[in-house]
Amino acid sequence: GAGMAGARAVINLRANGYGGAITLVGDEALMPYDRPPLSKASILSDTDPEPVWLLDDGIAASLKAEVLRGVSATGIDRKAQQVKLNDGRSLAYDKLLIATGAKPRRLPCAGGEDALLLRNQDDMLELRRRFQPGKKIVIIGGGFIGLELASSAAKKGCTVTLIEAQPRILMRGVPDAIARVVHDRHVAGGVTLMTATGISHLTADAVHLADGRMLPADTIIAGIGAEPEVTLAKEAGLDIDNGIACDAHMQTSDPDIYAAGDCASFLHPKYGNRRIRLEAWRSAQDQAATAAENMLGGNKQNTAVPWFWSDQYELGLQIAGMAEGATQTVVRQATPETLVLFHLGSDGTLIGASGIGPGNAISRDIKMAEMMMAKGVKPPADVLADPAQPLKALIR
């Protein structure tokens, strides 16, 4: 896998002093590139955008890493310690990292296989070609990908309708108060948001709703989440549990095989060794760094505080930690345009933080919250709630 986790693992292996052979296998013809811009900056570019490269030919050469492009792994022979490729070759390994990511879910209804998905550069270019002023764009799914595409399509002058089956958008992991801010901004941007709405089926130029209504569409996009790509691991007999099951060291049930990124679930020491799987850019980096160090004989646990971000219109949204299990939420509002929520556990420990505001307005507060979570701080609620009180003092 040649996404963020695979590319960062190459860099980290060299940074940790490894001097042996490294081979990175990717099924796309392109060198590894960053995917978050696909739904935002890239699709909004005035000219056909180049990918944001994670590794280019020069960097790969300087790292003495062989990058196999347009090649996919078809099997893992754990006994022989070999990876079989679709071009007939086999690669021997001492240590193997699986970083196959996640694949977008197809709509389960009739005609759902024809809805467009966003996973790679080619998908982005196709959507960018379709996002023309006045075109009717219907997006199914009110998670981050669907909302980011809705924002981009609206900015391009499209007529945008977004359909979400749940009672509100961003049901998973985003507090209601912040989801409301996002909802209202989309409505102000001209997007028609339809929540608690089911789909019956799709035809070539329309979405047919469960209640009998029909929405004409020039383009239909599915954004209903992603499934971890575990085919290789499963066929190799590795343990699977909401992804490739890893311990806190990102090691799978085979001691010579590690996993990182969207395909991997792992035990998180900061959250009671709960098994979690994170579909996030920075998490892929953190997991790759942990795996690379341990592939070289280290004993590093992945204890990084989860962090996620999204840009929609002028708004920046950030989430740190995990708010599940919080018994108290403290509101901090430095300006009418910003909102930060701190989520405290039953013992007063800060376990999560969520924020939204123009640009990077809430970035510092979320960063301070991250640092508090890393240290296990139990911050006084009155200090968290008062924008005049510097959060940095709580970390000291």
C-alpha cells in the first residue's frame, strides 16, 4: 500500500537507521500522494492540479527505496515470507507492513453501483470535470467526505443536494452543537440538506427516495463511509477485528507482519487498551512511525492522541481524543464565530476536544487540549470555560 502510511514507513525506516532494502508496492501508476486535498483544494483548483506528493522519484532515490507502481499484491506466503504480485513476481521479506487503506462503500440499493466514489486522483479529476455551474449534484452521505464535496460543489456554482439517512449530519464522532454549525453553514451556502431520508434506488439521472420522491441529478456521488481493505491479510490467515487486528505496537498476529493506517485496528493504551480503528491522516503517520520503529526491533507503543480535521467553506473543524464515555462537556467560546467543546471523563480527566471556527481560529485551543490529553491532565472546568484563561498554564 502506497498511501500515507506506506510512504511514511519508508521515511521512518531510514530515519531510524535501517540500511537494507525497502520495497514499496502501490497499485496506482502514480507515486504516493496525499489524499485529503482531493475533496477540497485539488477539486477547487483553477487548473488541473498535480497531486501533493508524499514521495517523488528524487526522494525515493535519496532514500534508496524501490517503488513499484501500478502493481498490486495478490497474496502473502507467511511460511516462505514472500509477497506475491499480480505481475507474477514474488518479493521476499524479513518484515512486512500492510498499509492497504480503506475502500469507499458502495450504495447497497439498486443502481448504487453506478454512483461515483472519491478515492484517488482520477476520481477527483472526474468529479472536478462534472462540478460545473448549474449542474445538479446529489451527494448521498452526510459524513466528512460527502460534506467536503458538497462544499466544493457549491463553491463551483453547482446546485447541490445532500441526503443523510441519520437524524443529523456527522453522527459519528462529532458533537451535536458542532454538527449544527456545519449544517447551518451548508444551508447558507445554498446546499439542500435532507436528513432522516432513505434511498429507494438510483437511475441514470435521478435519485429515488424511499418516500416516493424523485431528485433529478446530473451526477450522483456516494459518500457513505469506507471499509478497511483486509483481503490480503484475511487470506493470509491474520486476525481480523474491524480491520487488521494489531496490538499497541502495530504488530499483527504474525510477529513479522505489521499494519498501519485505515486498514488497521489497534489497542490504544490511553483508552484502556480499547481496540480502535482511525481513518485519519495524522493517525496513519503516527501508526507508520510506530510500526517502522518496531520492525527494526523497537518496543514503541502507539499512544498518540487521535486527531482529525476538515475544511468546509471558510470553516476549520478539528477533533482531538475520543469523547465517548465523557460525563461532562465544557463550552469555551472566545468569539461568536468560534466554538470549542472539552469532554471530561468521570474522574475529571480530559479525554476529548472538538472545535470549529473560521480558518485556524480554534487550532491553538485544540493543540493545547491534545497536550493535556497526552499528559493525562484533569483541568478545572471553570478555567476551560473562560477564554481569558490561558490553557497553556494547565499543561505546565
